[in-house]
Amino acid sequence: MRMTDLAAMHAGESGTVTRLDGGTGASKRLEDMGIRPGVRVTKISGQIMHGPVIVGVGSARLAIGHGMARRVVVAAD
């Protein structure tokens, strides 16, 4: 298992969220979307260094900004 952020993961790669970096507002926003420690996520797609990152959380697909995706630390499989 390797630790990485959601933005740096490859499309199709899955893992478990271990922590959310950043301030209270950013963490709350991510948690409100269902991205919180202990949850399995799958990166669906994303652009290198910019643009939205599409992530699967359960049966939902979410688009989050690249900067926000960098705050999600994942233990990738």
C-alpha cells in the first residue's frame, strides 16, 4: 500500500481515504460529499495538474477541483 493524494492517483486506481488535509471548511465540504477517512474511493478520471477530478464514492460519481483532490490522502491499493 502506498500513500498518495487523490489528484496523483491514476485513473481506475482505488484506495481508502486516510485523512483530509486542509482547513475546517475544506474538510467539511469533502465530508459533506461523502469523502471522509475510512471510505473507499476510485479515481475515474482527471487531468494532469489542473481541471476537475472525477471520483467514485460508493455508487456516486463526484467532480472535485484539482486543489481539493490534493487534500485527500489515500492509501492506494
